Amino acid sequence: MMLGYCLVAQSYAIDIQPEETYTWQASHASTEASHAMVVTANPVATDVGYTVLKQGGNAIDAAIAIQLMLNLVEPQSSGIGGGAFMLYWDASTQKLTSYDGRSAAPMAAPPTYFLDAEGKPKPFWSIVSGGGSVAVPGVLRLLEMAYQEHGSLPWAHLFTPTIEKAKEGFILSPRMAASIAAHADDSRQLDRFPAARDYFFTADGNPKPAGTLLTNPAFAHTLEMIAHHGVEAFYTGSFAKKIVEATQQPADNRGLLTMDDLARYRAKKRPVVCSDYRAYQICGMGPPSSGGITVGQILGIMNQQPIPQAPDDIHTLHRYIESSKLAFADRNQYIADSDFVMVPTKGLLDPNYMRDRSMLIRDTSSMLQAEPGHPPGSLLTMQAPHNGPELTGTTHFVIRDAYGNAVSMTSSIETGFGSRIMVGGFLLNNDLTDFSRQPSIEGKPVANRIEGGKRPRSSMAPTIVMKAEQPYILLGSPGGSRIIPYVASTLMEILDWGMDPQSAINTGHIVNLNGPTELEEHTNAVQFAAPLQALGHHTYNTNLNSGLHVIMIEPHRLIGAVDYRREGSAKGY
């Protein structure tokens, strides 16, 4: 975050936790266009989406082409082996729709799945690498559903650019090379699996360096199959059998995935979650994502106070941090897959409830850690909280086409490189580790415990801000559970203080997930350490590797903004 303090322009290496490292670069300038705009995490993917729009395609067409290309050139972050959430604005019907392509647990997974022989939760990293962490991938079913309802260009045409690029090769980027190198150790285990080792490492076992020409004929073959035979060819038959067989490795972390699990999976439409903030509506994903509700809660609690005169006001920052604590306390207590647990979505966003929550904030001191509240419709005494690790193998892109349609989509394979298992030229997710490893606490079930067919809670927060009932801002970010404060603070900077989207992205982050306060190192955010500590906050400096991508829609122009912390680009016409 936050509050008007921009990055200090100097050159040094920044340690990304825990996936990667990269070299600081100068902030991007915003990109403007008149008709259509694409912003993604990789220039090759941006170019593909731009080309689709120039060919007359719409935002859904572009989203399909972008996701496939990101799978190729940014495989550590997302792909057809993972899950996603999408918000789509249909200009012709004036309707906002949310698509849930979140991965799902195998039907055979019991609540005790992550417990050892003594009934204790297994160490997190012991369950990441291998088939035991793989959930049923949902990305392709989401893209299929959105295409069937809104696509315009031929389905196979949208696959062609990535198929050709996979065959001819692409240049390994500095970011991807750094990610490979960061996983070349015993704890991350990327080189433990033969397919991943052969693809990401040299013959002598070293991580492939930036500048390497990478080809992926196996992925090209997989995409040719889906392009010509549809998504069903991925989820059934011989290819589904290959996926299931791949999840039977290694011997100490085999999965429970079956062909029936793959065949029965479907994407879902979910109710869009919208909340009022100032003169705007903030719309996002509901459960199983916690993004829309928790962003809405943070802003809803802040909405109880007038807009401060100065964006660097320490008391405003203090209230923002306390609001985040309160929202995350509720998130950890209540939010999970609403097909399995009762999530009090309306109660959590009830204006009276958020007013009551705001009254818990003391202007002179920090509450240190917030407790969950009692929103209308809640069952507080019936379940226990979950606040487990949630890492950053994720990407976000935004699209606005010439017809007025818009997409905000966040896609993930969970940690960088997911489960480390490659099949058909792509990585399988480790989304099951987003569930609580403890099924119950003191006899109370955890809402986000694993159950057969259940979708794990996510923090992905694709967002569309509505102004006068029309899309105004499209945004989102990768970053695990930090996605939520990245999005909330960026919105405050734009909507409250009139910062342009690029300046908002470039400001140093300040994050609180209901614990200590993280200040983005090497930015002027660290200047807030002393005054925050004087209010009782525990602070520390760390890398906060967001990937915020934004499109602002004004009457006669589109403004695209890219996060300098990654290697994305914006392009429009």
C-alpha cells in the first residue's frame, strides 16, 4: 500500500518470498487507448489478447487466448492445470456475471486427509510436491462456459497463437528464470519430478537461464487436442487417465484424484458480491473466494469515516490497518465453499454490521489482533477459524473490448509451479493445500476443512468497480492472501484521493492480515514504521510482490496500468 508514498528510484535486488527474486526496475508509465485495452502479466500474452481484439474478437475471446499463452510463458503462475475466477460485464445486456472455475477436491478426500498417523497436521511443505496436493483443474471448464455464452471467434482460432508459439519456442524471461532458480533446492523440489526437471533444467541439472529458447511440443499437442475436440477431451478418456496416473507420484504423497472426479467437474456461476463505497459499487467474487467479501468489508468499515484531507494521514493508515484486521478475522472464521457451509455473505457486508465493527477501532492504539464478529445470519459457535498459508502461484489480467464488454480474471496453480507435476506440457496445481490441514479445533469443525468435491477457500479478488451502473475500474492481483489488501488499498488511492491507476500501483504496500503489519521494503512505506509502532502496531519490512493490473474506463479514453513488480504490459487501440 499506500497513501501517496511512491517508490524510491534506485537499483537493487529484491528478495521475493518465497518463490523468486527479481531486479527492481523503473515504474511503468500508464497506457492510454480509445476503444479497447488489454493488461496482462507478460508482453507476449498481452500481444495475443490485443491481436484477438483487433481481429474483431470480444473480451471472452481475448481471455481464452491470454490464459493459454500465460500458461506457456508464465507456467509457474497459472494454466489449464489450475483454477480461476472471472468477472464479466456484458455491455449488450448490462449484466455482470461471475464464473467460478476454482479447483475441487477429489470425492474420496476425507476431512482427516492432511493429518499424520498421530492425528497432527502434516508440515505444509511436505504435502505440496506431488499428487497428494492436486485438485481437479477448473480453468478449462470456466473458459468453456464463458465461451459458450459469449464467445464470438472460432474456438480453435483462439488456441492457434499458443500452439504455434509452443512449437517455435519463446524466450525464457528473467522472471521465469528467477522462479526456476528459486525452486532448485531440496525444499521446493521442482527437480524431483522427471517432466519438470527435463523442461526447466539443463542436462547437467542447472536451472535454465534467462534468454533460453524454450519449446513445448507436448503442450502444443495438448492444445491441439482441446482445440479440435473440445474441453471434454481433457476431462475424459485417455488424457484424463494420463492426469490421474501422474498424480500417483511420488510414493510418499500420492493423490486421490480419479477419472470420475475429472469427468464430473463443472464450472459454476456464482452470485456477484457488491458493496457500496463512497459513490461507487465494488463488485467481486463470492465464496469459495474470500476476495469480494473481504475487500468489501475493509472498504465498508473505512466507509464509516469521511475521506481524510491528506493521503499520508497516519490516523487514516491506522484505521485502514485495523479495518483489515477486523475483515480478516471474519474471513478466517466464516468464509469457505458455500455449497458446503453456510456463509453469512449478506450479514458480513451489512452496513449496520460494518458500522458496529468500525466502532471497535480505537484512534489512539492498535487492537493487536481482532476477533471475529457476529454478523447477521452467522453461526459463530458452530465452527472454528482457519488462517493457513496461501502462496502466490497466481496471475491477473483485465480486458475491455471495443464493444464495451469487460473481463477481470484471476487464475492460479497455488504456489509457484504448483504440485511440480507436469503432464501434457503443463503443471498441475497444488490447490488442496488451500484447505485447512486441521479439520476441527476444540471439537468445532473448520469451515474450510477438506471434503470430497469441495472447493478450497481462495483470496483471488478479480474486481470491477461500478460508477453510475457502468464499469469504471477493472483490477485484481496475484499475491496469496495479500491480494485482498493490495486491491483494497489501490481502490482507496484511486477513489478517495484521485490518484491515477499507475501512481496507485507504484506506491509502497502496507499489509495486515490480522497480525503484524508488513511494510514493503525499499519503498517509502517503511517511513510509517515509527508512527505505527507508537500506536502499538508490530511492523516489519518485507517484499510484497503484487501483480496489480488495472484498466480505468473514462468516457473517451481507457487507461491501463501495470505493476512494475512483475513483467507485464498494457496495449490498446
